[in-house]
Amino acid sequence: DGEAAVVVGRGDGFVVRYRVSDGVHLGTFRVGRDVRAVAVVHDLLAAGGPDGFVLLNLQFREVGRYTDAVDTLCAVGGHLAVGYSSGAIGIVKFGK
């Protein structure tokens, strides 16, 4: 809806979105066991942990899933840098 929102990754495996202006709950999505990292790239939210990471659209619907465990996610130049639990680092490129 164009309003500013904050997304919180929780230890119970959920990401929760709240509207900044009044704290109203806007959505909840179950990622897996433990959400360790979140990042926003373009109009997608990436959230992940030991069960891998998901990509969610603005409606908080899943549009992609990667199954390798992650510790870190970071938006870099319109792409997603991924720090995998194995120690490997990867880049997910987006076509925008």
C-alpha cells in the first residue's frame, strides 16, 4: 500500500510485518525453525535461517525458496548476498 513497514524476524521461525505509523500488524509468514536474517531487495523480502530462505512479495506471499541454511542476507546493488551456514557466500541476481 506504499506505507512504511518494519519487518521482524523471530526465533520461532516467523517474520512479522508492522506498519511504522501506528504499529498495526500487517502480516505473518512462517519461514522455518529460526529466522536469522532479513533483507529487502527491490520489492522482495528475503528471510532465512537454518531451513534456507524464502522470497516474499509485497503481499507477503512466497515467490521463491532456497533450501540451504543461511546465517546472513544482505542487499547489495540490487542483488542479494547470502552467507550460508556452510561458510560459502553466494549472490542471487535479480533481473531489474
